[in-house]
Amino acid sequence: MSEPDKTPGDPELRTRLESLSAALRQTGKAEEAKVEAENRDKVLAGAMSSGFRAATDLIGGVIAGGLIGYLGDRWLGTSPFLLIAFLVIGTIAGFRSVYRLGARPTSGRAQNAPKD
């Protein structure tokens, strides 16, 4: 006894093919959602990294300037003069560093830029 021919017009075969196609579409959608979630996580991590670096640069500039000014005042005996001067210089250096960090291009901007 031979098995009946399975032709493309066979309703059983068509039903199986449709269920397989539906399953493949669901798998593809799940994979796309997973990749999209991973990309969002990478973007968020990059933004947090830039934010922490900017805060560290600003705070580091102020602290370094204050420390240099304080030690210079103790060494030369010119009490608040060098402290104030180097605090201002450190603050300016910190803001300049944050500005340069924000002004540099990132790879995310080039991908999301509108096309003319």
C-alpha cells in the first residue's frame, strides 16, 4: 500500500504549511523584539556612560582646582587668593571638558539622522 500523493492542492498539506508559516512569523517577531530591546539597552548604557563621564569631568576639575589653590595658599601664605583663582580655573576646565564631550559626534546620531 502506498501513501497517497501529497500535492500542493491537498488541504491537509496546506493547513500544515500555513501553521508552519505562522510559527515562523511568530519566531521572527520574537527575534526582532529581542534585538530591538538589546539595542535600547545599549543606547541607554551609552547615554548613562556619557552622563557619568560628564559629571566626573566637571567635579574633578573643581576638586583639582580647589586642591591646587589650597596647597598653593598654604605654601605661599596667600590665604584665599590662590584657592579662589584655581577654583575658577578648575570650574572653567570642567565645563570646557563637558562641552567638548557633548560636542563630539556619536555613532548613534549618524544612524538616526533624517535622510534628505
